[in-house]
Amino acid sequence: MSSSPNNDEIKARLNLETSCIRWHELQTYFARGQVVRVGKHLDLLEVASELTADNRARFEQWLAIGDVGDVSPDMARGWYEHNAELWAVVVAPWVLVQDRSDSQVH
């Protein structure tokens, strides 16, 4: 499936807004329920662009199989204890985060 130019533009913009952030800096957003976990095997920019495009069917599919979802209290606690560094991108009002600590991503 090829991307439309509009989708490519969205991804390019989101790529510029993606960065690593420590979990401690996300505590306020987590407390508000605004942090969305993205599975390691997904492309963070793809998920963010689908959310930006309001592609409910795709997003609900990821939610249903657990590839995208809330950050569990246990996961949040672990990230807090290690002040984990996560990849993040904001799609207001959400902050999408991805833990790549075990991945071979450089």
C-alpha cells in the first residue's frame, strides 16, 4: 500500500516533532490519561499519522490486538524507577510513546 502525498507530508512533519524524552518528564501527561503506548514493532510515525488523519478503523484494530493502548500502572512504575528514555510524538491532546530500549534501533 503506497502512501498518499498528504500522508507523506504528515509523516515528514511528525518526524521533525519526534524525539526522545525521559519518563519523568511525561508524568503530568500520564496523570491526565493522555499518554498512549505504541508497540515496539509498529512504526511510531505511522501510528501518529493515522491518528492525525482520524483513521478510526486502523486505530481501533491496533487497540483491539494490543499494539496500541494505555500505559499500565506496572509499566509506568517500571519506567519511572528507571527514568526510561522513550521515543515520543505529540498528536494533541495525546502523547504517543514507544519504548525501544530492547530494540536494535539507532
